[in-house]
Amino acid sequence: MKKYLLFAGIFTLVFVVLQVLSGMLLTMFYTPSIQQWEEASTLSSQVVFGNTSFIPPLVISLMALVIAFGSTKLIDKKAVH
């Protein structure tokens, strides 16, 4: 049971960190176009929320899974020795 809680905690922590880093990178590299500013100045009822992430959430989940699994195995290996 302790192993599963450790894995779940590490997975959650790594997943949140990767999501925050992904958001920071997307924010850093975002450049609005002039066309968006012109469309925003006209009164319209359509709301544009922007593009989706270029890093799919599935890839981030898999990266977090691999890191959590590897670190759990590493911790177990050190605990045995």
C-alpha cells in the first residue's frame, strides 16, 4: 500500500510540474498577430480562446508516468540496500 501511495504522490507532483512548465513555455512563446487585434476591435459575439497546446496532455501524462515509475523503482532499490 505504501508503494502505491508513493507512486500516486510522485505521479501527481510530476504531472502538475510538467503542466505548469508547459503553460509557462506556451506563454513565453505566444505572440499575438495583428489580425487578432483587428478582430478584437470589432464588435462580434464570437469568442476565440486561442490554439490548443502543441504538447498533448497525453504525452505529458505518459512522461509523468515514466518518471514516477522510475523514481519509485529507484527508491525501492535504495531502501533494500
